[in-house]
Amino acid sequence: MNSAGRPLVSVYREALIARHYAHRTIDTYERWLWRFLRYHQLRHPGCTWLRPNRDYLRSA
């Protein structure tokens, strides 16, 4: 699945549906994702604010 140019929440929802998650679980996870993104000023997780954390976790 190519997610380039598609909203992150849509890609996330489709991935959960493909894994046969319950609809209420998908809705709950989606609301959590929206809160997470709003907290980080709606920036995509691929932005630079996440890279230092990812690099740190990979080196551990």
C-alpha cells in the first residue's frame, strides 16, 4: 500500500481495518492519534521532532 500524499489518519485506519481490529478499538485509537498529532501541532511523525527520539531508541 502506497501512503504517499494520503492523510496519516486514513492510512492508520486502513491498517487497523486490514488487521481486523474492532470498530470501537479503531475509533479509540484514531481519537488518540488525533490528540497526539494536535499536541505536536499537527506535524507528521516523520518530521524532525521525532528523529532524535527514534535514533536514540535504535541505538539502545
